[in-house]
Amino acid sequence: MPVFPRRRALTALAVAAGACLLPAAANAQQFINILTGGTSGVYYPLGVALGKIYGEKIPGVKTQVQSTKASVENLNLLQKGRGELALALGDSVKFAWEGNAEVGFPAKLDKLRGLAAVYPNYIQIVSSQASGIKTFADLKGKSLSVGAAKSGTEVNAREVFKAMGMSYADLGKTEYLPFGESVELIKNRQLDATLQSAGLGVASIRDLATSIPVNVVAVPADAVARIGAPYIAATIPAGTYPGQTADVPTAAVVNFLVTHDGVPEETVYQMTKQLFENLDQMVAAHKAATAIKLETATAGMPVPLHPGAMRYYKEKGLIK
């Protein structure tokens, strides 16, 4: 008879011990918060695709995709440990590593680590034909929207102006507006031109070129060379937008997937591996992902590679 109370006591102890272990097991789960951009951009659908891939392919992982103001905010959040992976423009990553206060990084973001180069944004400068702007020099005295203040686009604009030997002071008026609003002002003849850093065929410029006659303004290759990595010379092919009859040279800026040094090596190894082994799912999410190639994964990386990513690239023979 006395055996039953003892059994009950032992069972209670076992349950209590198990309850004590539960939080430890729960804490062992790896969370991957993926920092993206606005839901109408390219970062967000690619982040959603990555979240799905990681959730299905990496054991013990729970993912979340966060919409943000993109590059600058993403990098600052990574430094604070408030995300495990982010998409960001290459020049923003470079400035974050250097600690450039002018573009939103008061101190060096020394915890950032690289995972992979992904796809390029094209610097697309488009003016109304009525404005008379045909070349970059023609922007002098005219009104131009350079993107939201301290956005990735606006950081690109500053670099291009510097390489062309100009500054915002040369403009008649500088507007800091999102893509859609810039286009509406040009349509209404309240703005002469817009500079947009985006994928080719971006909906905002397509809308503008469909509505009124436009000029696509070139950024010469020698100016791009003066900026240097992570900028590359690129071409907006003829026919990208209605009425664009010729190829237009410009600058492109590579986007990067970035993590931080607090994310475990094995997790980053798996994040890198699953990205490249499931590129078909990335392309299905957005055609920009067709530019993601293993051969160029480390090209122009502005920050040190994370050891987990480095391990994968060594396995693939990309790094000796």
C-alpha cells in the first residue's frame, strides 16, 4: 500500500523536472528574423521566399519576415541583434562598416558579417522630355527627386553626383520623395526628373513612360569606375521602357545578404547552402533572383564573410 504514494511522489518529481527542462529546449530553437523592405519592393518577396526555404529545410529553425525601410534601417537592426539576416544595398553596407554618420551610421557597425552578393539595383534617372533634360549635366538648375532622405536610393544618388563632379547644390530643387510620388509630380509638371534605384522595368518608371514622353539619362562608365565597388557599369537595354529606343549606360549597385557575428556558424552555413540549393524558389518569388549566382557570391563584399558562409564557399571551391 505505501508504494502508491511513493510512486505518485516520483511521478510528480519527474513531471516537475520535465517542466524545468521545457524552457531550455524552447530556447534552443534558432530564430531567423529576415529584414527586408517595403512590401511592394523586391526585398520583401525574396525575404518571404527565404523564410519559407529556411523553415522547411533547416531543422529546428523558426523564421519571421519583417518589412522595414530597407538598407539603412536593416543594417542598424542587425548591429543591435534585432535580426539574423538582411538585404541591403552594397554602398549602404560599405558605409555602415565605415561608420558614415551622413548616411545614417553614427558609428562603425562592427558586428556585420557577409553572407552573399545577390542581384543588382540599377540607377535609373528619368526626365520628362518637356524638361529638356537629356544628359546628366542638363540636371543643373532643374528639379530632381533623389528618393526618401537617407534611403538606399538617396545614398546612391549622392555617390553618382559626386562621381559626375556635381552635388545637389547644382540642382534648382531637390526633392526627397518615394518613387510613386515622384512620378505623379512629373506627370503634373511639378518635377523635372526622378532618380530611382531599382530593378529594370520598375513599375513606377513604366507608369511614367506610358503616360508622357520621357528621356532616360545616362551615367557614363568612367563615372561608375570613379565610384568603384560595389558599383558596376551596367546597361538599361533599349525597350525597357516605352519610347526608350536605345541602350542607356548607367551604374548598378549589388545588393547583399548580410548577417551578424552573433548568429551561430552552423546556422549561417545552412542559410547559405539552402539559398544556393533552392534558387528556383527564389526566382519564382521575383525574377530579380535570376541574377543570384554562386560564382559571384563573394564579389565586392564590403564586410568580412561570416565563418558559416565561408565554410560553404570553401566546400564549393569558391574560396581556397
